[in-house]
Amino acid sequence: MNSTSSEMDAEGTQQASGGPMPAENTQPKYRQIADYLRRGILDGTFPAGQPLPSEEALAKQFGVTRPTVRQGLTELRASGLVEAIMGRGTFVRSPHSRPSMTRPRGVRRGSNATYAEADGIKWTEAETPIATRTDAPLALADLLRVPPGEPLYTYDALQTADPGLRQLHRTYVPFSILVGTKYEEEAPPPAPQLYTALAELGHELHFTEYLRPRMPLPDQAQTLRLPEGVPILVILRVTLNEHDKPLALEELQLPGDDLELRYNL
């Protein structure tokens, strides 16, 4: 589509060949643009796998600035209808297309009594995690079944892996779990080495994960290098012993724009 396909109606409201805008539309311009493109995607005007009109063309068509166009495109990215490809533009996503990466979830125990992620990805930590003391907020205390405010060992890590993968990984271990062990006086290691340490204390481990998507906070988006409008997947993994007592909690934050997770049931 190009700007020559647009025309003005009697009241000066700009129209486009893919679907005319209402003469009296009180929605913000960015939302009008998002609605127009959404209709075109759903009715096949903009086919899956094809690029949308450029920001410049849309700005001229709707009589707005390019930042306004970007705001409209952000809405479409957040709803999963389009994806931005650096240097090429914004492309329509097929509702039946698969993400470029599938990661199996779970923790596997090896023959040497060590533990590893089921996806086999080798993560490198940007900096060595350092244990800090935090107090359990209500939501985490509920999952760990400890009183709110109980002290926790907490580790934070930015992890990277090829090709260009990034995730935020936080580990929590309640102090009360470590009473009477060698870790009462020293911090335990962060996960996944934590699993081996807990097993050596006599626990038989199993795991439960909780998964939810949400939009990132600004600092999270910057750290994970996320384009505007891309959600993250938040995974809470609880490590439990043979009596279903929670021993530790991990929070992982992953980019959610081109990723699916696989669970074996």
C-alpha cells in the first residue's frame, strides 16, 4: 500500500483502500491505526508473512508522526499479530505459525548426582551471583510456606547463551531450611548447584513450575533488550522434598516474543 491509495472524505477524515476510517472517530490516532491494521490482518488485506506498510507511509496516510505510528504497532505486537524484524520492517504473523524456539522445561538429574535444565542450554552469568539477605514478601512466603518477613538468601543473575539468548534468574532460599546444616553459617550456592547441595543434605527433590506472561518493567525490558511491546514469560519454580515441603524458589524472566515452552505431562 502507498500514500496514493488514500483520499480525504468531505470532513477531512483520511481513508485508506484497506478499510475507511469512520468520519467521527474519537479514539486516539495510534489506536485508530492499530484497529485499521488489525482489521486488514484479520480479513487478509495484509497476508501472513508479508510486511505492513512502512512507518513513513502510515504516518503520511493518517496525517500523524512516526512515533504515533509506532505506538499503534506496539499494540499489535503486544497482541501477537505482528513482529518487528530489525532492518526489514514489521511483518504480519500467521495465527498458525510456530515460534522459532521451543524449550523443554524441567530439571534432570544426571548419573553423577548433578542437576541440569531439560533444554540443555549452557548459560553464562554476566557477573558472579552474590547472596543477599531479603525478607519474604507475602506472595513468595505463600509459595514457600514460610511466614511473611522470614529472611531469605537471594541471588540475582543475568544469564546469556548462544545464539543471543538472555534471561533474568533469581533464587530464594529460606534461612529456616538451612538450620542445623553447614549452610547455617554460610550461604548455599545458587541454582542449579543448589539442587546438588540440597540433595546432599538428604532431600529427595522434585519441582513445580508456575508460568504467566506479563509486560516487563522498563529496566527489565532494557536488560533483556526487548523491543517495545514485547511481553516476558515469568516462571516461578519451587523445589520441594519428598514430603512436598518447599525448599527454594526461583524466578526466571524470559523474552516472550518468539518462544514456546514444552512440558511433558
